[in-house]
Amino acid sequence: MNDRYDPGYGADQYELVGYDEYGRPVYRQIPAQQTPQQTYDQYGRQGYGYDPYATGQQQPAPAYDPYDTGQQAPDPSYDSYGQYGTGAHGGGGPAPAYDPYGQAATSGRQPRVAEQTAYIPQQTGPAEAEGADVQGAGERDYHTEQFAFVEEPDADSEDVIDWLKFTENRTERREEARRRARSRVIALVVVLALVAVGGVGYLWYAGKLPGLSSSGSKSGTTTAAGAQKRDVIVVHLHNTARGGTSTALLVDNTTTKQGTTVLLPNSLALTGDDGSTTTLAKSVDDDGSSGTRDQLDTVLGTNIQGTWRLDTPYLQNLVELVGNIDVDTNADVPDPDAKKKGTSLLVHQGKDQTLSGKMAVAYATYRGSGESQNAQLERFGQVMQGVLRKMSSDPSAATVTVQTLAQILDPPLTDKDLGAFLAKLADLAKGGDYETALLPVQTDGTLSAQTSDSVVKDILGGTARSPDADSAVRVSVQNATGAKDDTEKARVVLLNGGFTFLEAGTASSARATSQVIYADAADKENATEVAKTLGLPAGSVTKGTVSSGADVSVILGQDYKPSSSS
């Protein structure tokens, strides 16, 4: 912007005369009679009191009154920077004062002349009220539009802005990181709380919460045992190599979420279709699956949904399909295929023994010298529980395993039903909610209310209904062979034949021949049947005195061959 007005801007011309106390440039109108125009450089060295040609002659400048007081100031001339001074030469004589709005401050009060009033170019001039008197000193009215503010650019402003932005972004990132950390901590606490509440709820629902699942829950289970829902399947293991069967009930209590294998001794007394008394072993051989299932329902007061006949070759394949089993074995089992018996062991006694299919079959059917049939039955229960622990808990996968056996099941049991049932038991066995129990049976094969309540009532939810002991032929056996195991072998054979076994002890000395004795003529036929069952000759049957409580007495001699009666 030039210090002067452009001649083409208006009719009047103005020149810079200095700066006021606020640093604003002050202009005045050039009088008409003043033809020479003073020029000045860009540093404000032009104006009155300045000799542009340095001739030494200082031009006089009229003094002015900034506030129009009518008094002449004592040489308060402005320099080029709007400061009060002594003139442009810094030390000249007195200079007349001047008015920044172009009025000569001579003496007295001068009337304002509109056409001589100086103002900043391109700004609105001072507003004048029509008919108003000239305001006095100190009462000048300034308006906002009379001021112009020029924002000087700062060379460091961009750097400052960038630094502020960087600092602000860094702070925001830190705050955001803190907020995210707090959110994650809160979310983790909520998840842990939900898991804890869910775990406690599950333990409470399952009756496993400490302090709440002890005596109270047990009494409640015993009281409402009959109202609980159970799925039961009976499994018969047939030893195709040596003969004999082993029976167990697989029980899934869907109410208490408990699985159980109930081992049934072969001596369990059952009632046949004709009303006669028989044993479990004989019923399996004679009556088949359906007849035995119905007889077990009658004696145990339960409801068996199906029968699973499991021959030893299928048990071997089943163990291999699930990938072998781990069992705590309680006996050393010799290899039955060894050329010389007893020379090599197939299964070793110990904890966590891994059994293949062949080893599992040998262990499940093994009965040592002098052991009862219950010992072998318990080993069979161990193998079955080991198989369930390795069976898939997925019903579809378990069904595929059953179908791979290519076994023909007894109706109404199907592959899908058996697979789904085994999958549920497998889930319980893996979770530790599975046990094996032996049904307590008396020597005559019957059940007593005191000994069978723990199994029949609590596990099966039924009531024991043993047949009349008088309905079966009671046979007492005395061992005079000199071999202790012969008593147990004869017991098994008689029980499988449907007789009631009564043990008469061991004779003081061995005898060469066996003897079968009956007291009443009506029992002669029964005695003949007993001799035939034991593999004794018909000449061994004789009339005589029998043991107390027995219908037929047997004295086993050295001519008794257990293999011939099996």
C-alpha cells in the first residue's frame, strides 16, 4: 500500500503525516494551494520537519492538538514511527504542532471541517450527527470499524502448530490405550465372574457342591430312587473258546447323571417260564436273550430295554476299534495260545496296564486257581469300564463303532440305539461318574433284602423278588478229590444246570470214586440228573442219608473230571 492515495482514488489527495499513540498511520488532506508534493521513503522519513535533499533547511510544520483542545502543544511532533520526539532531525528548533486530522492547531478552538478531516483509506470515516455540536476534548467517539488490525505472519507458527498436533496426538493415544486397558480388565472380570457363577450353578444342579451334596442329597436319592429314570441294557459275554457266560447290567441313571455296571453272578436264582427255579447261567443257555431279560426283570424289579450278546471275538475287535484300553490288573494271566501252558504271561499284574484286544479277552475271562466266579466277573467289569472310557462320546461316532463290529443284535436293540446308549455311558465314564458294583447273592442264589438294597433299590430302583428256594433242587457237595478247586468247579456246573448249590466242606481224606445220594424215592430222578450234570457215571447214584437241608448229596472222588462236566 502506498503512503499517498492514488490520484485516481478520489478528487482529494492525502499524505502521511505520522503515527498516533496506537501506532496507526495518520493522513491529512493536501491543501489546494500546496502544489509541491512531499515524497517519503518506505521507512516513514517523509513529512514535515524532514529535508529530503539534506540542504540543512528544515521546513516548518504546524503544531496540532490531538484532542482538539484548542491549545498548542509545545512541539509534540511525531516521528516516522508514531513516537513523540523533537522532529525529524532529532534536535532542531521548535516546530509548530499539527492536527492528525488535518486541522492546524493555531490557537483557540477550531470548527471541524468535513472535507479536511483525515482518515485511513478504505475505512469508514468518522460519523457526524446532523445538527450536533463539535464534541469537546476527551469525548471523541471511536467505532470498531475505524480500526484495522494486520496479523503479521510468524515464521515459527507452522512448527509450533505441528508440535502441538504431535503432542495432542500422543496424549490422545495414551488416553486411548488407557481406556482400552480398562475396558479389557473390566471385560475379563465380567467373564471370570460369569464362569464362576456358571460353575457354581452347575455343581449345585449336579449335586456336587461341597456341603450341599452329602447326606441330604443321598437321602433324597434313596427316598425317590423308584421315581428316577434309568436306561438299562443287559450284556452277555459268551466265551466261545472255553464256554461259559458272564452277565452284567449297563445302567444309565439320567436323573442323577450316574452310570453303573452291575455284575450278576451266574448263581443268581431265576424263575423259568414253567415256574420252575433255574440259574442265570442256565437261563442264558436255554432261554436265550428274551427269556433271560424277562426273568431278570421279575427278580430285580427293573425294566431292561435290550439285550447285547457280546461274544469274545467281538469283544476283542471292540477293544481294538477304540484303540486298546488301560486297566489296573489284579492278576497275571498266562497266554492261552502258548504251546506249554503257564510258560509265558500275556497280561501282567499292575496299575495302568495297556491291554490289546486279545489281552482284554484273556483278562476278562480269566479265573485263577481257587478263585470264585465272582473274581472273573469283576475282571469282566473292569474291561467293560475301560472300553467305555475309550469309546467316543458322540452318538454318531459310537454308532459307527458298533456298526463296524458287523454284529447281529437281538431285537428290539438296533445299532443306533446301542451306539447312542454307549456314547452316554462313555461320557459319564470319562467324567468320573461311573462305577462298578457286584450284586450280592446268597449261597442258594437268592437275594436278601439287607444285602441287595444297595444295588437293587439304589442303583436299579427295583425290589428283589427271589423265587422260592424250595422250588429248586438243593445239592450239597463235599470235596474228596484232594484238589481244592474241584469244589468251585462243581458249583459252577451245578448252578449252570439250574440246581441250588450247598457247600458241605472238604473230606478229611481222598476217595477214589464219587457218590450221588438221595433220601426219598421221589428224588431219585433228581439225583440221576445231578450225576449226569457233573459227568459222573449212573452207577454212582445210590440211596442213603443226605445232608441237612439238601435234596441230593454229592461226594466228589478222584474219578471226578471237571472238564467232562463243562
